[in-house]
Amino acid sequence: MKLPYDEMSAADGSRRAHYEPFSRWLESTPEEIIARKREEADLTFHRVGITFAVYGEDAGAERLIPFDIVPRIIPAHEWKVLEAGLRQRVKALNAFLHDVYHDQEILKAGRIPADHVLKNELFRREMIGVNVPGNIYCHIAGVDIVRAGEGEYYVLEDNLRTPSGVSYMLEDRKMMMRLFPELFAQQAIAPVEHYPDLLLDNLRSVAPAGISDPTVVVLTPGQFNSAYFEHAFLAQQMGVELVDGNDLFVREGRVFMRTTAGPRRVDVIYRRIDDDYLDPLAFKPDSVLGVPGLFDAYRRGHVTLANAVGTGIADDKSMYIHVPEMIRFYCGEEPIIANVPTRELRKPDDLKYVLDHLSELVVKEVHGSGGYGMLVGPTASKEEIRLFREKIIAAPEKYIAQPTLALSTCPTFVESGVAPRHIDLRPFVLSGTGGVTMVPGGLTRVALKEGSLVVNSSQGGGTKDTWILEK
Amino acid sequence: MLSSTADHLYWMARSMERAENTARMLDVTYRMSLLKHSTLEPAQEWSAILSISGLQYEFAQSYPEINAENVMRFMVMDEDNPASIITSLHNARENARAERGMITSEMWEVLNATWIEMKTKRDAGIPPDGISAFFDWVKERSHLSRGIAHGTMLRGDAFRFIRLGTFFERADNTARILDVKYHILLPSLDEVGGAADYYQWGALLRSVSAFEAYRKVYRDVITPRRVAELLILRADMPRSLHACINEVNRLVQEINGSRSSEVQRLIGMLHAELRFGRIEDVITQGLHEYLTSVVSRLYAVGDQVNRTYFWPSDD
């Protein structure tokens, strides 16, 4: 079988030019020094407590996400294309969200079947006609990009609800600079450390009209959420309050936080709580995480939620297939980064094809996330395939299927030494009234198990620092 | 500052201080129980621990008999006991975890490491000859966390709420320990104690690190009256009620915000009494009555602190 595209080495075994300085360093540095540095990284992450909680294990369990010291390096010319592609994609997604909650031009034009949107459970009727500042819906997008075949990039997934991982991007960089300062002197690596500043600027830019010095907060479901570390980290880095539902209350359509000096008005909420749990009066009535009356204040335009309510309709896996069409419709351009060819199992032809080729395909639940509820055909057992087949036949509309992409690999430290492991990339794209911005970089996730294509941290994935070269 | 943040920081510090005080109390009682001189029934000493913490009922739910082993187990390792050392250290750590962004990383790391070490000790078990070393360890971790707060934290409201928690807990503990010990040691103040009482009073002083201070201040034999004076009224004795309330009084004036006037009034009154009070009047009133009243007034201030800062009504 043909080897997947490797980030460091070309097919003939030669080093790619942009990895040249790093691989020279790797080869010339004694093993024990590297072993010591790796140990130091582990210890530091543990002591500092950069952990995430794992659902389903004993309550409150915390685990470290493994960090790998071999960076993922992207040359400047590739990043330029990626950046343009991300900008284009996120612009189109924002335009789409504004459109479907207002005039629905794209549906009227027949470019996307209306049923796919209007009958989707992620379409929030409550948002129809609601105006949000700057018509921005996905203020923070985490777009998952993979590389396959001869090295071409694909968008695997758009995460427009509460994408996480940016804290690891920042902590991984800090760790690399601490462990290997000499490497940063050899190559011009674009900085990412200003992400919190960009994020704060971006959030302030979308405050309700007429507020000159907006108060921003980060809203977390609480310390037992898997991404709590990140919520606390971002609040601290931006210098804003980290709040949970109990810290906020709504009076006369305005949102306040309870402080030791009395109630204080809140203007922008970077919320890391799903739509369903935001407000028990508007959504799930039994939610204890949210704030009663919050949605009403939001609809009246007295507070901005980032991301907006209802963005799920644009990043749903069944909507993913339509994003290229959105780009053509709203931007009048061809997509710069391609989609992975995707089959919709609601279509009889596609369903038949998929059922006949289950052992070759990746099948995903339309509403699933975090690597749960998916079948990776080539690595699944016969029994797993049989069970999944039953699930598909019972409700084909709940699934999509994609070819098993030979994700690119990057050399990674594993028990037996350095070996290639599959990776992906999640850049974080910010949209505000000042336009679309991003730091050059993202979170590189790596599947540590040999041959595994699942990079999610909840499934044993690790992370790497991502270097975008400046030239 | 967010009300919930202030609440977490306050309880973080209170829990750590509570662990320390519990360790002090158990350590001294344990040492006393090793002395043959004691005039008290062993069960009486151990039940005093439960009354100081107000936990007689909780104890009786799970333990058939009051004895050294059971009370120790209950107060050190019982995770169902809300005031045990292990629960307190866990609470300190969880409150810190909730406010990692508000405390210095050193502060977080010391509480996190303390909890991790505590779990190791729990799983390994504490050998009988290691119990005093364990109490020393708890005290040291508490000293360390207080020192780190003092040495690394910005002098803002976060720091003030941490200090507030420390001194509240300490005042409460000093009042309770004095009350209970006085009560069982000296049903009547006129009774003259023998050598055994000397050890008992010495032990009480040691439990609040006041034995050497007593010597320096009075240069004389230990008498119950002076012990009471030292632990209630001496402003220069760091675990006395007066010293603790001095700090609390100063802190509530420094905390930002206009909502604290009732807190200030209540604590100011208590402060004035401690500052201008005389031990003769305390004894005349009855020490037990006096201390009971102090504890209940502390409780009232605590309640007002709660309503003012931690759980304010929304208007």
C-alpha cells in the first residue's frame, strides 16, 4: 500500500526543504537530552494542570493531553492559500447564517434544498428575523483541515458552535519556546501569542450598538466541563471575568453579573455553553447551566452572544456538503480549499454504495462530534461493521460517508522511537465588524496509535506545536 | 469582583485554615492522651474534639464508640465528615481550581500538590508512629499556602477575601477550642489545678502555638485567667480573637464596593469590645457565656458577609 503524504519526508526519503533545519537539529541532538526535555514538558503540563476532563470516566477525572515535541511545519506559500481559503469559507458561512434567518435567498434560488435547512433540528426558528451586530454569527470558528493524497488540503469539518483547543495551541507554543529556544532562532516562525488580544478585540467589536466600553465575559458550564481549563485560560488571558450561569441574571431585558460591589452590566458573552442550555425559559427547561431570560435579552439586542444562537445549522455534517455552493452563491468564487467528497445516506444511490463498501469508508453521524459515533471501515472489526450497518439501515438520514482519507503523517515520538502518525489541523478564525482575522497557526492534533485516523483528544489523540514559516 | 469568585477564594482559605486547626487540635489531644497524668477520662478528651467542631451527631451516625481511634479516623480521613482534614484539603483545592485565573500559579500549585499528596497518604495509610509527622505536614502546607498568598498575590480584593477566610476561620476556632477546653478543664474557676492541669493548659496553649508567647508575656505560672486573656484579648497574639478580628475589621474596610456598611458595623462593634474589654469583665459575665456570644456574633457577621458579597440579592 502506498504510504500517506508525510509532512517531513518526500516519497523518495529526502527531507522537505521547510523541515531541513529541524531535522538536522533532531539528528544532531543526543537522545538523552530529548528524553529529558520530553519529561520536562510532561512534568510542567502536569504541575500547571493543563488537563481536560474525560466524560464517562470517574467523576471529575482529569487527564493530560499528550504533547509531542516534533512540530508540524507549514511553509509560507501553503499557509497563504489556507488563510485565503479559510477567510472565504467563514465569510460564506456567516453570510449563509444571516440569510437563512432572514430572507432565505439561497433557498429561494434553489441552490440548497429548503428541506435540508428548514427541517433540520439545528435550524433555530427562534432566530428568524433576529438581528445580530454586524450580521456576524460565527465569531469564532475552528475549521478542521486535513491533508491527503499528494498533499492537497481538504476541509473536513466546520466547527461553528463552541470550538475548543485554542488554549493548547498557545500552551504548546509556550512549551516549545521554553524547551527549544534555539530552534526559534533558526527559522522565522510566525507568532501566535497575540490570539487572546485578537479575540478580545473581536468580541468587543460586536458589542450592542451604543456601548463605548463593553464588558466581555466568558460563560462556562462549570469546572467539570471537559474544556474548563480552556475557559479559565481564555478569560485570564483576555483579562475578563469567567462566569457560570449562577453569576448572571437578567433584569428588564438586560444582563448583569453579581459582583461584590453590586450588579454589573454585561455586554458581550463569549459562551462555551451549547444553545440548548443557554436559557431554561427559551430552550431546555431543565437546564441549570444557563441564565433565565438570556435569550430574551439577546433578541432585544441588549447583549451579544458569541457565537450566535443557531450556528449549528451551518456546521452540521449534512450541511457540510453545501458549503462549496454557499461560497459560490455568496462570494461568487470557487472554493479555495476543497471539501472531502461526501455521500449523503439519505440518497438511495449513496446508501446502496455505502452499504456495499462499508469496510473502505468512514461513516459519521450527522450530529455527532468528538469522534464519537463514527465508523472507520478499514480498521473496524466485522462485528463493529455489522452493528453499524444495522444502525445505518434503521436511520440512513442520520449518516454521511466519506472515503477513508490517508491523512498526512508527521514524525512523532512514540514508545519505539520516532514514527509517522496521522495529523490534522484546526486553525481558529475570528469574525468581527472589522472583518475576518486569524493568527498564523492552529492546533495540530495527532493520532498516537499506529495507523489510527482519529485525532480527537477524547479518543487518545495528542497535540503538536504548529509552525507557520514567515518565508 | 464576581461574587462567586469571592466566595470560592474565601472558602479556599477557610478550608486550609480549618485543616490546620483540626491538625493542631488532634495533635495536642493525641500527645496528651499519651501522658499518664491526665485527670480526664480518655473518652472525655476525644469527645471534646467533637464538641469543638460541633460534629457529635455526624460522628454518632457512623461510629459506635467515642475513642481515640474512631475520632482520629473521623477527623482525619473520613471523606463524609465535612470538617475532616481530608475534606478540608479537598475543598481548598476544588475552590482554588474554580478560580485558577484569580490566584497566582504558585498558589494553585501548592494547593493542588497538597491534595495530590494527601491522596497518596490516604491510599498508603498513616502508620501509628507517623501521625504526629502527618499533623506537622498539614500545618506546614497551611503555612506554605498562607505564605505564598502573602508573598505572591496582588493586594487586591482577591487577596483580601483570602485573608478574610483565614481570619474568620481562625477566630471561630480559637473561640471554640477555648470554650470547650475551659469547660471541661475547669467547671469552676476557683478550683486549683495540680500538675495534670498544668499539662492540660500547656496543651491548650500549644494547640494555638501560644505556649512560648505565654511565657514571654507573663513570665509566670500558667493560670486559666491569663490563658483566657492571652487568647481573647491580646492583640499581639496572632491566633487570639482580638488579633483575628483586627484583621477582619481592617479587611472589610478595604474591600472595594459600597455594599459593606452593615458588615462593617457588625464587625466594628465586635472589634471595639475586644479592643476595650477587660478579662475581669469577661470572667464576671462567665467565660462560656462570653465565648458563646462571640461565636454566635461571628456567625452573624459571616451571614452578613454571605449576603453582602457572595450571594447578594439582585438589586
